[in-house]
Amino acid sequence: MDRSLVSVRAALVLLLGVLAGVCAGLLSVLAGNAIVGGVLAGLAAAGGAVPVFNQVIAPDTARAGTAVRREAGTKGGSARG
């Protein structure tokens, strides 16, 4: 049983999403909204933050690899000038 339940990346993405949701909810309540409004704001912020952190933490390597290949195949001068 050496395998973990979730990967470190998945745990980090979810943790940052929860943190963003808690901060948004807390700020909403401190701004004078009702607790229910703060919970809804926190859930909305967490739901929006998870996909963003998912892309930011580990972007798709296939897209980065194709961009490098396209750049290497462009016509023009060499790196030396």
C-alpha cells in the first residue's frame, strides 16, 4: 500500500481552490452580506479557482512541445543572427 489516494498535484489544486473559496466567503461576510451569501460566494470562487489552478500549476506539456517545434521550424535567421 505504497500508493497515495490522490497525487500531490491534485491535493495542491484542491487545497488552493478551498483556500480561495474560504477567503472569498470570509471577505463577503465581513463586507456585510449574510452568511448564506458568503457561503455561496465561497462556493462560486472555489468552483472557478480549481480549473484556473489546474491550468496554472501544470500546463499541458503537449501544447508546449508543439509550440517549440513550430518555433524551431520557422523560416528566418538563425539564433546567431
